Amino acid sequence: MTTLEATGAGGSVPAVAPRSGVVHFIGDVRAYWRLLIRGAALLMVTLGIYRFWLNTDIRRFLWSNTEVTGHTLEYTGTARELLLGFLIAIAILVPLNVAFFILMLVVGLAEFAGVLSFALLTLFGHFAIYRARRYRLTRTIYRGVRCHQTGSAARYAIYAMFWWTLNILSLGLMYPLMAAALERFKMRNTYFGNLGGRFEGSAGSLFVRGFLMWLVVIAPLVAGVMLSFTVIDWYAWLAAAKGGADAFENLDVHTLAGVVVLVAALFWPVIAALVLYPVFQAMIWRWWVSGLRFGEVSITSRLRTGQVYRIYLRFFGYVFAFSIVAGIMLSMLYGIVTGISTLFVKPTDSNADEVASIIGGVVALGSYVVMALGFSTIYQAVVRLGLWRLISESLDISNISALDHVSAAGIPSSAVGEGLADALNMGGL
Amino acid sequence: MTTVGTAVYFDGKTSARHDVRVEVTPAALRVLSPEGAVVAEWGYDEIEPLSSPDHVLRIGKRNNPSLERLEVHDPQLATAIDDLSVPVDRSGLTERRGRRKVIGWSIAATASLFMMAVFGVPEIANRLAPFMPYGFDRKLGEAVDAQVRGSLDPRGGGGEFECGNADAEKPGRAAFDKMVGQLARAAGLPFQLRVVVIRKSDANAFALPGGYIYVHQGLVQKSERPDELAGVIAHEIGHVANRDGTRSALQAAGLSFLFGMLLGDFVGGGAVILATNAILKNSYSRDVEADADAYAVKLMAKVGGDPRALGTILQRIVGTHSGVRILLDHPETKDRVTAINLMTPPGPVRPLLDPKEWAALRRVCGQ
């Protein structure tokens, strides 16, 4: 009923019947693990050069195993393009970096350098994110038709900076407005062939749903800080902090209580945000998906918060198990290497300390790399894939037949945005 | 031999699905509409395999601006196409061969970069440092100094962090400045030295580019004679005069370009932090230390002090304290002491400070 009328034929050919629910993930999770583990090992020995190939493999896997109305998506990007994009980004950023460093030394802007470089990097980062999105969209093919993105990345970067500043100044209260505004910008420039997208999610509805969560996270912080400011005798406190341990005994109870409240208030948002993050994520995804439109096509999501929590619990389980196993293996390795080294260098030799510290340093660095790559692999396999799967399978699409007669449009864009995002450490998927 | 089967075809002009019949003839792959009209005819060498799920063969035409796609679900048909077309290789052999090449060369590139980092970067930094203007040392020193103070003195004590500002400490400061003044005049550097004692209990001292030298209170207390302290300061002046900090900053910058960029790291202010870390933590090489020792011996001889005193305090610190890193980040203390003694010219020596001044200097941090 979706596509057969296209040629007015199909009688002789049995169509692949779409199952209930329009989006399915059909990939083999074990194959994904294999891909990621092999990729992590290669990242380690190539000091990261392999990432262009790994990222391309990951996208190919996710795209080609995601089936919409019986047809899988196709990712046509190549590692070679990503590498080229990265090289171009380096060619742009290295001279900028050098110029900035020299300027800082010559003009003596050391105090502002941090702020200035942060602002510049953020601006560049948003620019890169928008351009990278364009690259990914133009490499996404569905039924022989390309997606693409219009709009100026520079304008987006300024727009995004403006909204992020407002958002931070308002302690996150403006988040719904920002998210809706930025998403409208992105989606009205997004196309599947000649079918234009738009975003109709309202900031108000997100605000209503998220306000309670904001109160839980931020209100204790504000209240705690304000309370502590009124009760702490700051002069006495500063004097005590300078004077050492004995001086604390002379402080009055109010000041001590105020300090405890202040510390608790500062820690609270971090803990609350960690615990509530899956709720937030599920809420944002549902809101975002439900706001997406492509012509007549609209989407809703049946994503449940509990499902997102389960993903994170699994993630922590895997991380825990991995940490124990890797910890045991790395300390055994350290023992073996140290044992072997004593065959060559006697503990009484004058350079024994040096050898031991070099071995210790190398093992520590290696352990750090192994752990970091291990965690990121687990994250990719459990959280990224888990969310991708959950979200895509939770989708309900109405007026889906509008996707059957879309005309091709758009041309592939360069991967410079991806390269910039990579060089700036802001790369996404 | 012609294999016939069904497949799904997209013409690249619209998203409409076309259920088609496919004929795999020896000459070409023919795509036929149900009515029997030829929709497409591809030579086997023109076919391009595209990414798809495992159970589907997705192919297109190479160098085709339009995104024509043929999706074959029928395993027999897919095998027939695979057999005839060279570019289509469902066993993944071609892919693996290409990938092995990538991996091999990436590892080779990594090895090259690593060798470059270990041998090339220090060499380049050594060659480049003499060409840097002294203004660079000064500016670099200022930037790093701010960082160092931040990390050594997190509470921002400022004047209290440095010894010699309180009234009781003023005579000590005067004696210290007298000692430093003698060394500085003899050194004759093109910029001013800025030597201070700071309230840190470990026996240590370190130099930043551009003439910033920090002497820890612990070192003053460990010194038994003025010339021992002066020897260490002369050693640090040697680092400044040899521009070792600038060299190591150049080295750090080179390393951050090599690895930071490759690993996708780009932070403008990070260069300063890197340089700070490099100067604070990076162990100077044995040659750099030996050069600074030689400089110290010459300088001490020039002001008439005892160059051997440097060796004496080195031995004492190493003997009693293992946490000394920057001053003594090198195991061969014995060799250094021997070298210092060998370099020392014969002749009478006279302490840089008289006993009264030395007693005052010992109290530069109070008590």
C-alpha cells in the first residue's frame, strides 16, 4: 500500500511487506561490537588516524541497517572524504592557532586569552557542527534520493552563540526557546529530495514538561547559595581559611552551617543532573521527533523513559565489569614488565629508579588509553546503538505515502565541516 | 547462461519504487519493467557495490550523477551478479585488502611521527632557539609565570607567598639581593633577572624563560654555606642564559602540533599550559643539565666564589630528599659532582656573603 502503485505494476513481483511500525533496526549487534572493538584496537596503534575509517564504518552500519517502510537508508560518505576534510581544517586552523599564540605573546592578552579563545572556538564549533550536518545529510540516500541542507553555517554559528549565551545567563531557563529556535533554523534548511522539512515543536510545551526538572536541579543551588551568603561571616571564614586548621574552631555555628549548605548546594545540581539525565534525554527526543515535519509527513515517538534508564544501567554494568577485568590484566602486565626489567637492570644500579619511573609512566599512559578506549567502545555499543535503535523503532509516521513521490534534488557537499568539528573535538556521530 | 530474478529499482529521479525483473546476461545486466521494457542496462565493470544490510545486494552505476539504485534480495540473483562483476565482491576480499593498506600505512605514519617527536623535535628546537629574539623569552616567561604562580600559590597570597617582604625579613632579602646582584652582574645577560624566594618547603629551585628564577625556602634551609645557594642560583641562571625554557617551549609547541592536531586537539590557551607543564615537569636532558653546571662553575669562578659548593649541595639534597624533581631530574649526581670538581679552576675562593649577611639570608622567610 505504500509503494506498489508507483509503477502501476508489481503484480508479478512480491513486494517486501512493511511490518507494523514503520522503522526497524535490522543490524546484528554482535557485528557492531566486533566492528567497534577492532576499531578501538586500530585507533590505539595508529594514534587515532584510523578514526576516519571507523566513523565511516559505524555510519554505514547504522544507516544501512535502519529500515523505513521496508527500505534501508544508505550512507555514501567515504573515509577518504573525511580525511580530506580534516586536512583542509588543519590547513585553516594551524595558522590561526599560531597567529593567536603570537598575538597573545606580543600584545600580552594572557588574561583575556582564555575567554577570547573560548568564544572563538565555540563560534567555530557551531559553524563546524552545521557544516558537518550538511555533509552527513548529503551522504544520506533513501530510495535513490539524497537529503541535503541549505542555509549559511556562519549565520547559524552567530545565531547559536546568541542563544547559548542567553541560555547560560538564564541558568537554563531559556533552553526550550533556544532548542526550538535552533531546530527551526536547521529543519527549515533540511530537505529530502525536493521535500522540505520544518520544525513545529513548541518551546512552550517543552518548558511546561521540563520546568519541574529545572526546579529540582537549579532551585536548591540558587536557594543554597543565597542562604549561605546571608549567614556566612565571610571575613571570619577567609581569615580561618588562611590561618590553618586551628582557626576553624573559633568560627561561629552559623558560618560553618552556611559553608556546609553552600558546598551541598554546589554539588546538588551535578548529582541531580546525573540521575535525571535519562529523563531529560527521553523528554528531549520525544519533543524533537514530534516536532519534525517533511511536507505532509509528521512523526511521533513512543519512547518511554524507563527504556532509556535501562540503557544507562546496562552501560554502567558493562563499564564496571570492564574496569575490573582490565584493571586486573593491566596490573598483571605491569608486574610482568617490571619483573622482566629486573633481569636487565639490577635494583642497585644507579639508573634503576629512572628505569622504574619510565616503565611506570609508559604503563600508566597505556592503561589510560586502554581504559578510555574501552569506555568509549562500551558507550558506542550500548548507549549510542541502544538509543538509535530505541528511538528509531519508537517512531510512528503519518502520511508516509508522501515519501513515495519525492523528486531528487541537492548535491553532495564537502567534508570540511566534519574536519573542523574533528579538529575542534566537537565531532558527533 | 542467463539468470533471471526480481529486484527493486529506484531510478534516481524520484523516490518511487519500481518492482523490476533483472536479467543477468553474459554481456550486461538488464533491468526490465514488468511490461518488458528495458529500464537500464549496465555493463558489469560499470557496476558499483553500495553499502547495504547483509541480506541485500545494493548496486549502482559508477560515476553516475544520478542515484540509480538496484536492490537485490534474491540470493541466487545476487550470486549471479557477484560472479560476473569484478567490482562487486561480496566476500569482502577487495575491501579487506584496501583496508589492510590503510592500516599498514597509518601505523607507518604513526611510527614516523613518533620518531620525529623523539629525535626531530628536540633537534629542531635546539636549532631554532638561538634565532628567537630575547623579547620572546621575556613574553613567554611572563605568560608562564602567571600560570606557575597560579599553580604554586592557589590562594593568591601574592606578597606573602614571596619571602622577604615583612619587616623582619628585609635584612635577609637585602643579603639575598646582594648575592644575586653579584651573580647577575657577572653573567651580564641582556635582560634583567628576577630571582625570588618562595615559601615552599622542598629543597628546589627552577628557572622560567626570560629570567624568572624561583628558589624554594627549603633550599635556603638546606644550604650550609652562601656559595652552595649561590651555586644553585648560578645553575638556574645557566638555564636562563642557555635559553633552555624557550627551547623546551618550542619543543612542547612542536609536540602539540604533531600529536595534539593528529588526535584532534586544538586549544589556543592550551599551548601556554603545555609550555608550563613542559617547563615544570619535563625533565631536562642530561646535556642540558651538564651545560648549566658548566655555566654555574664559570660564573662562580668569575665572582670569586667556590664552584665546588654546587656539587656539595647536590649531594646533600639527593642524599636526604627524594622528592626533588626539577633541580635534580637526573640520576647521575655522582657524575655531575665529579664533572663540577674537574671543571673548577684552581685558586683561592672567598664566600659571596660574610657570616652576618648569611645569617640574615637564612631568615629571609622569617623564623
